[in-house]
Amino acid sequence: MSFLIPLLTGALEGFTEKTKQEDEVNAASIQEKLKASYTTRLEKKKELDTERTAATKVVNSLRGIEFADGPLDNSQLINIATKPKLAESILKKLDDDPEWFKNTKRGFIKQVEGVDPTIDINKHFDSVYRLQKEAAASAEAFFAAPEDASFLEKRTARKNLITAKQTAAKLGVSLEDLLATYKPSSSFVSNMGRVDPSALTKPEDFDKMEKRLKAEFVKAQQSGDPEAVSKADSNIGKLVILNEKLRLEKKSEAEIQSDMVTDIQKAKSEGTPAGQSKAKNLEALLQQRKVLLQALPTVTAEKTSQSNWITIANRAVSSRMEELIPGKFISTVALDGTITMTPKSIGSTEFQAAMTKAKSEVVNDFTSNGAPKSEFHKNALISIGVGFRDGRPVVGGNVLTTADVEAQKAAAAASAAPAPAPAPTAPVVPASTASGRATPSPALPLPYTPQGQPDTSKLIAGKTYRSSTGGTRKWNGISWEQ
């Protein structure tokens, strides 16, 4: 057997050397992986610490800002802390317009659902900006060899566990912590709240809005799309009414009249016939305003509101007509403050069409589901010549419906077109009455306004009408023929 001893010794030495090499490889691999896990954990924690620092900075910068209904509560601060860019917008708004905060309620920043408004923010951040253990791990179970493993496999497993524990100890953490899986706290996402950023949006400058809508109108006309033209034109009409409302918003009577005088002077300074005509129309509106206020024995908030709506309605009609037929109409004021508009240098049809559009736009704005929004709105509509039937506005008086305007245009075009040469026919003998005279062509009944006045706006050029007294006259499109 002695001859086997050198062979066995050499074999054992080779086995030991090989096992040692495998142990070193295993140890290096284990150390590398555990160190990588430790480094990744540190980087994630560092990211969360950075986010917490930024969130804390946001909270500290917004804490104590006084809105119209007080400062933000802690739930709102936690919400906005997750939105640094919006927080910057709020701070910029504070620099640009401090008065905005006094008129704005804090509710545009919503509370976070489930977060007490009085919660300690630091404690909340402790639970939010941390790594949450997703799955724990047992070191012994992780490195254990299978039950049916060989002696060598079990030996290797024990050596690997020892190496892993030594590596974790050098890093200053437990092996179980290095083997566990982590993720950012789920509460960070669930605590995201809603915000209405439109509260911070600066309204579009009126002049820019006007230029934009007029450019859209021109573009629509160029497209030839009737629907696009109608929509763009309607937007301009709404803008005119909005402008008149803004003119009176939160202003004293002295300021309102001062602004009206300024508008008159501005129109006169244009030095054009259209500018002079506009100035006269504005003077009529100012005179109406004065008459309305003189008629108030006691100036109350309610009566002033009524005067404001009447002024808005009349100014909106005048401004819109200045858009449609600049310098082609004139306004006059009666002793009771009623404004009458008459055409100047244009035909009745063009004037009535502009008036219809202007007044119809005011009717649309002042009504809801066909009824006036309030008694103020109803009285304002009456002041511009809109009648009412069964509580609903009726476009009457000197205001035509769109169908009426189109009918007048068609009638005017037909009367202007040369009549075709009649085909030769047998002579027609006129029908005779009992007296032997020709029967006159039938006359149409004369239309009347809801106020009982003859409604010349409903007349069709070339037609003969019969009055209530039995007389007949022919309408030439502008006046009665003699």
C-alpha cells in the first residue's frame, strides 16, 4: 500500500488547491454582489433625501402666504410639495402681483385625500421619503445547500455564508438588510393631490384677444367655410359684450363716466368722419347714462346695477354696429334715456342687418334657455328695443330677424335685376268689378310692433300695404312712395 501514499498525497494536495481556488472565486463574487447592493441602496436613499430637501424647501417658502381665505393648511402644503414647478409659479405670482393673493381663495390647491390638515409635515415626510422593505430575507436560508447535497456542496454553502456575513459587517449593516429588496415608500405616490393651475394663468390681454379673434375671422372668410365664418363672427360679438361688462366692473360712477368721456375724446382725435360719428354715438350713450342716474331719487346698489346692465346692453349694440357699419349710423337720446339709431349714408337693409346681429347677440348673452337671466337683464333688453311675448324675448320693433333680412336682400336683388322680355301672349282683359273698373292688386296687411307702432322693418320693397284705416301705400325699400 506504500506505493499508494505518494499518489494519494498528490491527489489530496491537488484537491485542496482546487477547493481553495473555488472558495476564493466564490468569496470574490459574494463580496462584489453585496457591495453593489449596498451602493444601490445608498444611491436610492440619496435621491429620496434630495427630494425631501426640495419638498421641505417648497413647504417653507409657501407656508404663511395669506390667500383671501387664509394660508395653506398642512395637507395642501404636502400636496404642492410634490409639484416644485407649480410652487415656483406661485412664488413668481407673489412677486408679480401680490394683490392677486388677496382676491384668490386657496382652494385651487386641493387637500390630499386621507391626510389630516393639521398633520406634522416632518413626520409625514419621514414616512414618505424612505426606503420601504419590500421582502425580507433569511441569510441562513439564502445560503443553505439542498438536503440531498454532497458533503462538498454543504461545505461550500457554509463558507459562502461566513464570507457574506463578514462582508456585511465590514459595510456596517446586517446581511439580512443587504439581501432584502426595497422600494420607495408607496405613500409618496398616493399622497399626490390635485391642483387647478388655471388659477395662476394670467388672463389673455384684451387687445391681444381682439387681434387674435379678428385674425381668426379673416382666416375663416378666406377659407370660404360658412360655419367657420359664423363661429368666428360670433366670437367677436361675444368679445364686444365682454368688453362692455369689463368697462363697468368694480368701478365707481365717477370712474365709469370718466372712462366714457375718454372714449369720446379718443374717437374725436382720430380726425376722420367715422371717428366723429363714433364720438357722437358715444356721447349719446354717456347722455343716456346721466339720464338713468338722474331718474334715481335714491342711488342704491340695486338701482345702480340696473343702470349698469342697461349701459352694457346699449354700448354693446353701438360698439358692435361700429364694427359692422362704422360711421354709417347716428344715435340720439330722448328725454327718458331711450336711444334711437338711424342709418346715415347707407340703405335700410344694410343698417337693419347690422342692428339685428348686434341686438341678437345681446339677447343671446342676456338670456338662458330663452328667458332673461334676471329682471335686470330683461329691462336692459327692453331698453334696446327688444319686446317680450310669454316671458321670452321677441326680436321686433326696429329689429329684424335673420330671415327678414335675407328676405329683404332677396327682394332688393330681384327688383334691381332687369326683368326678362315677356313672351308674346294674347292680350289679357283685366277682370272687372260690377262698376266696370279693373280690380286693384290685393294689398298686404301692415305689420305692427308689440308696442302698437307700424313695423317698417318688416316691409318688403315693391309691396303695397293696407293700414288699419283702410288706406294703401307702396313701400320702395326705404320710404313710402308718394
